Amino acid sequence: MAENEPENSHLRWPLTLLAFTVIAAVEVSVVCLWKLINNLSANGDLLRRKKFLTVIIFSLSYIWIISAIGWSFVVWNADDPGLPVVLTVFQCAFTVLILVFVFFRKTIKAN
């Protein structure tokens, strides 16, 4: 990146760190979802389910915030509408996914 775009070379390490944290958040979400599914099939306690759902919601919210910031940069600097429209659709679908987990957590809390 430093050789191809020297004006953006200062972003190399912050973007690498950001990509690492997003990948870690995805891994945390997958592991907690796996444990949640195992807890559902094993008829486990509600407190553990709520804990796993809370961790999933927080990690997905972190990814959502990072993608919303990236979306705003893309929309601000876009010269054609193609990529912003695709990113908007992905952002909306990701928002619906987070809301499904929030709803699931609320239904567990109600029981």
C-alpha cells in the first residue's frame, strides 16, 4: 500500500488493526452462536443463553459501527451510485440480523 499509494501509507497499520478486530469480532460471534445452539439443544439455563446473546449483539454492533463508518466514507467520496447502493443493502441486512438477535434476547428475558 505504501508503494502503490504513498499518500495513504499512514493508514496501513490502523487499517490492519481494524481488520484484525473485525475478524476477531466475527470469530467471537460464531463461537457464541455455536455455544448458544448447543445450549438450546441441551435444554440449558436461560442465564447462559442471555449471556451468549449479549456477547453476540455487542460483537455484531461493533462490526456494524465499523461498517457504518466505512459506508459514510464510501458515500461521501463516491462518483457513481453502484457501490453505495450495494453497501446500503448490506448495511440494512446486517441491521435486521442484529435486530433479530435483540428480539431473541428480549424473548428470553420475558420467559
